[in-house]
Amino acid sequence: MKSTPKLVLYIFLMVQFACTTKEKTTTETQQVFPHKMPEEKPTFAMSAATERMFDYPATRVHDNELFSQFKYTKLKGLDYHNGDGTISRRDPSRPILVDGKYYIYYTKRDTKVPPIGVNRVSEATDEIPSTDWDLCEIWYATSVDGITWEEKGMAIPRPAKPKSGWRSVATPDILVWKGKYYLYYQAFNEPSGLKGDWCPVSVSYADSPDGPWTHGGDEIIPFGKKGEWDQDATHDPHPIVYNDKIYMYYKAAYNKWPKIRDKYAVAHGLVTADNPLGPFIKHPLNPVLTSGHETTYFPFKGGVAALAIKDGNERETMQYSEDGVNFKIASVLSLTPTAAAPFTPDAFTNTKDGRGVTWGLCHFINAGEQGKQHSIIARFDCDLSLDDNDPFFKNTGVWHKPEVFFNQGMGSHQRSK
């Protein structure tokens, strides 16, 4: 009988051990990532990749409102001289819808010869362009369906020398503000490539989308001070109306001209204003995006979405910011449109509930054969919209013929080995 307490204690400890072991086993089983996708981020330990999955707008990319494939359509109605390189259209503005017609503004080059390239820029003349955006004017066209366009004429001509833009005016975008229309564009005072792409931003305004346009000012976006990232460039002006102000995003290539030409970087900055003619004030956190090339921004939910293409560690991504300044990656993309200009009905409404975009215009810079360099404007379609849910654009499998890949081929370095 004296051993009874020891026996009781032994049984008690065994029961406790069994319960603890069962609880531990159950806990460990629960810590394995489940087959069914959790609706909320689990609290147990996960790998960095698994944790990161819950940082995106949706864990499944197919459900991500800021993921889309992009599909492309040739435009009708615009002539390119049979592709001889003497006519180029590029850098379209976002389409705006006015009285049942879409309006776009774009860079047009109509020269006797194709561009000779920056390597021969010293040979450029008043009739020989250095680049595809040299010796250009800003033209416009209208459409009722977004596919067939009628070119209406020149919107912004090159002014007489030495006024800003006498060499070329290019890369326009549009702002609609209190019943008036404002075109922002780059104004070149020298052949592109001579010292770089040094060109300030100018603005013109009109009471009608058809013009006539009145010059409203030069150097709208201030250059950075010597040594600052945007000391040489304020490209691709891109306005939206957000937080009761005009938010103008712009691009600058830095770590580049005039001495460095092969280690360039690209970033986007932000300036804001209460008046379309300025003054525009730089945001203290510039640059606000450190990847991407041309500027493409639109209101989305309560914040701003941005498309980053071509340049930077975060190239080929959609990004989102709750405040229009601090952007984070929302999705990774493929076959992204170059110089994308989406139709954004609420771009200038000061909305607090941006609905996103489903189509727009872009350009292809390699439409011409060797020696016939020119660009063409095309249409893209997508589903980056809160109002659409098109599985066609959410499919992650896009397969190309082998020739698409074989056309890339080896470089001269690989062939020489």
C-alpha cells in the first residue's frame, strides 16, 4: 500500500505526457500550410515567400485586381508612308471622351529621312532628325470606337527659334481642369542626344479639345539642383487630380548624361499644384518610384496605381500607393505596353474611389526595318478594373511560338566563343 502514491503519481505523469504529446502533435499538424488557401494570413511560422504571398492584394494572382495580361490590336486610319521611316507616331496621351468621341494627342515626326541615331547626332540638321522624337510636333486624332482613328491636325507646332521647343515638341499628356484642357509636353532646344535628352516641360491650354491652344508657360516642372537625381531631365509629364490637387508624375534618367551612357538609372518624381499653370512643388520624398520607364498612373480605390516597365529592379510590375507617394508591388506582369496611356474616366474627377482601367493606347518603337526606324501607336486591352472580372485577362499561361524566342538569338560575344 505504501507504493500507491508513487503509482498514482506515475499514472498522473503518464496522462499529462500523453496529453502534452497529443497537443503538440495536433499543433504541429496545424502548422503545416493547408490545402485550402487561407482567407487571412496565418499566425504560425512560414517561409518568407509564403508570408509575402499575403502582402499582395490577393493571395491568388487570378483574384488580384491589379494583375492582368495585355492584349494588343492594330489601329486603323493612320498612315505611315508604307513603313519607310519618314513618319512616326508615338507617346500617345491618355484618351479622353468628349461628346461621344475619344481624343488623343501624340508625338508625330514627318521628316524627309528616318532618324540617323544618337551616335551620329552631330550630323543632324533642320531636316535630318537625330532620334525618333527629334523634329516633331504634337498632333491629335479622334475615334468613336478606340480602334479606327481620324487624324485631325497639328495641336502644338514647334515655335520659332529661340523659343522653348523650337527643335521639337514631344511626349504630350492631357489634363481636364474646370472645363479647360491642358497639354503638357517636352520642349527640346537642341537635337536629342547632343548632350542627352535635356528638355523642360511646357504647357498649352484651350477651351476645346480641338484647340486653338494658347501657350501657358515653360519649365513647368523645376529641374533639380546640380548633383540631384533630376538635374538634367523632367520627362513624360503625367497629371491626375488627387487629394484636391494636381499630381504630376514625371521621369528622369540619372547616373547618365553627359559622361556616362551605359550605367543609367530611371526614376519617377512627383510635383503638385493648385493651378494647371503652376507653380508645381516637388515632393520631399522624390523619387517616388525607382523602376519603370514612361509614366503611367491612375486613381485606384482610395490611392494611386502605377505601371512600371522596362527599367529597374522592379520592372514589369503593377504598383500601388495608398497616398500617391509610397508605392509597393501589387503584381508582376508580362508583355507590358510601352508608353501606356490608359483610358481613365476618373483621372481628373478627384475621386476617392478609383475604378481602374480596361484599355488604352501605347506605342511600338521598332515598327520599321533596319534603316527605317519609326514608331506606331497601337491599342492594348486589359483588366485592371474593379468593375470588370474577365478571366481572359487573368490567365497566367501565355504561350508564344518558338520563333518569338529564337528571334532573340545569341549576341556577338557568344558567337565569338
